[in-house]
Amino acid sequence: MIPRDDFFQKNGAVAAKALSCRLPLIVRCSLTPEIIAILLLTLLFVGSCIAWLTNLLGLPGNWMIVLAAAIYAYLWYSWGWETGMTAIEWPGVVILFVLALLGEGLELVAGAAGAKGVGGSKRGAILSFLVSIIGGIVGMFIGTAILPVVGSVLGALTFACVGALIGAVLGEQWKGRQIEESLEIGLAALLGRLAGTLGKIMVGAVMIAVLVAAVYVPRV
């Protein structure tokens, strides 16, 4: 039976050699399994942070984090690169999965307490969701133009919530309800969207912290 460390080193070297054959000579000379592992780790954290921010747009950012961590864990176990850093193991991926479920649960509860809680229709809920995504994207670009980074976050959140209100009002008006009732449902949709998004963002921040801990915190 091949020792685990020898298996890791052998397969890591093979993977690095296979990948380096497709790269320019100047990169090929310095490419090692350790460097590849660091690059993958960098992509994991950068991609996870970007995915976390997509929660502002109403996209499944937390699930993207779970997917990225699962891919990284699979690559680590398949090739076993030795970098001196703790690998992300499957129990860590399971924890991220549970946290993502928690984030979805918070969003569902917020939605139930929002427009649905005051009698909102499915038509209004669908339009509220779609217009909030569009509003989040528009707000992100407007916020970035005014104040990079912070402005993009605040702009996306603000416009997404306003979009939820507008979409809900349009949906209820389309259904034939009075403007006062539509506005009441729209306001509830705005508050529900805000609470749900903030909940998912907080859970996503915890997920990022779990990723950092899984990699950098030494095991006892």
C-alpha cells in the first residue's frame, strides 16, 4: 500500500506537470504543486467573496460558496498538494451546506412575514423577485460610480429593495387590486426583501469565516 504522503506528492507532481505543459515557458519553469494549490486557494476566496456579494442581487451566492468549497475539497483529495496549509475537508463542506440552508430558511421566513403575510399574490411575488434583481444590478453600477466598493453594496441593496416594492405593486395592480392595498403589499415586500437579504448576507459572512478557519486555523 502506498503511503499517503508519497501518494500526494506523486499525484501532485503529475497534475502540475500536465497543467504546466499547456502554459508558456516562463510560467512553466516556476510552476509547482504548491504554487498551483495557492492559486486555487486564491481563486476560492476571491470567488467566494464575489459569490457572497451576489446575495445582494437576489442570486444564490451562498450556494455558490458551497459549490466552490466542494470543488476545492475534491481537487485537494484527488491530487493532495502539500502546501503547509490545512486542506478544506468534507466535514467543512457539510458545515457550509448547513449554513446555506439556514440562509435560505431565513429568507423564506422573511418572505412569509413580508408580502405573503399581508395577502400578496403569486403574480406580485414573481414580479417583486424579478424587478428586485434588475434593481440590484442597476443599483450596483450606480453605487460603484458614486462610491466604489461601499457604494456598490449599498446601491445594490437599496435598489433591490425598491425594486421589490415596485414589482409587488405592479403585480398586485395587474391582478386588479386597489392602489392602497397594492402599496401596502409592496411595502411589506420591501421589508421582507431587506430582512431576507441581510439574513443571507450575515450567514454568508459566517461561511467565509468558516472557509478561512478551515484553511488557516491549526488543528489540535
